[in-house]
Amino acid sequence: MWHSVDGAAAADPGSARRSPGPERAIVTMLCGVLLSVALGLLVGARLGTLVIALTLAVAGTWRATAASGPAGLVVRSRGFDVLTCWGAAVVIGVLALTAPGVG
């Protein structure tokens, strides 16, 4: 578990506040990437690429709806992070559906 550090916590280590760690966000996104690789190898590149696009869309939605942003997905401002994730999801999704020879 990750701990935040402030003046009161430094004075009394037993009263340290716990802040959420990046584990849940990182594990969720890693599972999406691993699933896309497995599907890409076993089923087809198009499906694997669409799962990558879906993973990016989930990351953008999670960042947009979380109160303080999930630790591990927060890079810049909320708007920039959401726009980047959703924009990349759309571009990768469109390329997966329209690229010739991807099957």
C-alpha cells in the first residue's frame, strides 16, 4: 500500500494516511494489453488491435470519471489525458477496421 507523507504523519508514523496506489490502474491496463496480445496471436491482428483501442477507451473513461484520477493513469491535466486516450482509441480502432490485409 502506498502512503502519503505530510507533517503530521512524519511526527506520528502510526497516524499515516493511506492514499490509493497505482496498482489497480496499472494491473487493469496491463491485463488489457496482455489480452490484446493473446487475442492478436491466437485469433487475429484485427481483434487484438480492437482490444487495444478498447483498453485506451476504458483508460480515458476511468480518468474522466474518477474523482481525483486513478494513480498510474494521471499524467497531465484531466482534459489532456482523456483527449489523448480517447483520440488514440479512435485512431487505432479506425485503423484496425480499415487497414487492408489485417485479419
